[in-house]
Amino acid sequence: QLHLQESGPGLVKPSETLSLTCTVSGGSISSSNHYWGWIRQPPGRGLECIGSIFYSGSTYYNPSLKSRVIISVDTSKNQFSLKLSSVTAADTAVYYCARHPSDYFDAFDIWGRGTMVTVSS
Amino acid sequence: DIVMTQSPDSLAVFLGERATINCKSSQTVLHSSNNKNYLAWYQQKQGQPPKLLIYWASTRQSGVPDRFSGSGSGTDFTLTISSLQAEDVAIYYCQQYYTTPFTFGPGTKVDIK
């Protein structure tokens, strides 16, 4: 059964870069047409798509974050990663990784449990 | 961006009664090439990630109880819980995946009356 697990620092200083990794287990990140995405949820608020990546490296980014976001993939480690630069308190959120099951233009069918990231000095 | 709105913001229903949640998109999410609505519904319980319930507006995800159903087309959609169970207490979100950036509704909180 496919499992996704987010990892990374829980505290990041303002103006620094947030870095998270999602490890995929129980299946290959390179299989079929799956895209792999990042979604975030500020405390007590709704969900925001950050971007997604295909194992080949093809990416889609939310235009509102595009200037600060890099999503990359490491097929040898079965992982994909998120880097968000120049963070502020507004970037404080639970960050989820998730899978699009058959294409980028698809829902998210499997989610990680999420990791809380706080931006504070 | 496509703006997703949901109504009501919250609702409380007796156990065994029907719960209905509405979702509206600011533009159509019906793709003319395949006649599919690029609309999903998720359930999020406290402290948990969202769980996919419905995709293509009306297709139930594997393992989701059949008391959950989705309907609608174009810009107006509905999630119905036909007989509310205690374990259905959660926030429900709709999401469009028709165009980037994919966007979610603000959520509807469902409680037991």
C-alpha cells in the first residue's frame, strides 16, 4: 500500500528557506502517470495547492508562489522535495504531500499525514 | 484563478438524517472534450489530512461508504450524506482540478445536532 511521509524542520526563521521532503514507500515514484504534489494549510484555515512534479522533472507551480518555490524529484531515493524561499509568518502552515493518481489534472488520492512548519525568529 | 465557494459554512444534522453541502465554481469545470467535471470532494477530520471522497464530481473513491454521493455539473455541485453517522463529523472541501492553480472551497463543517 502506497504511503507518503513528509519530513523537515518544524521551525524556520523569517527570510530563510523552508525545505521539506516527501518519501514515497510501497510503490515507485516513477511509475505510471502519477504526479506528486505539495499542498499547505495555515492553522484553522483552508487548503492551498503549492505545486506538483512528474518523475521526469516536469513541474506545475501556483503562480502566487512561483517566484519562491522549487519542487524537485530524486527517483533514486523515491522522494520529492519542496523549497520555499524568503518565508514569512504567512507561510506558517501544515504542509502535505500527496499524489495525483493518473495525471496532473486529477484529484489527490493519497496524502501524507502532514508536517507543521512555523516561521518565527 | 477559479474561486470555489461553499454553502453553508456549517451545518448540524441529526444522526441518520441527510446532510447536503453545496459548492459553486466561478467558472465552469466541465471539460467539453471529455464531458467530465474536474471537481473533487474531500473529508478532513480533526488533526488528519484530507481524504478523497468523490472525484469527477460523482465517482466515489474506493472504500468510501455509499451514503456519500456527489452530483452537479458545470459550476454547481452538491455533496450529499444520505444518513449521517457519528464518524462523518468533519470539514468537507470541494476542489477544482480543471485549471492551474487548483483551488479548494473554504470548507463546510458538519456536526451532529
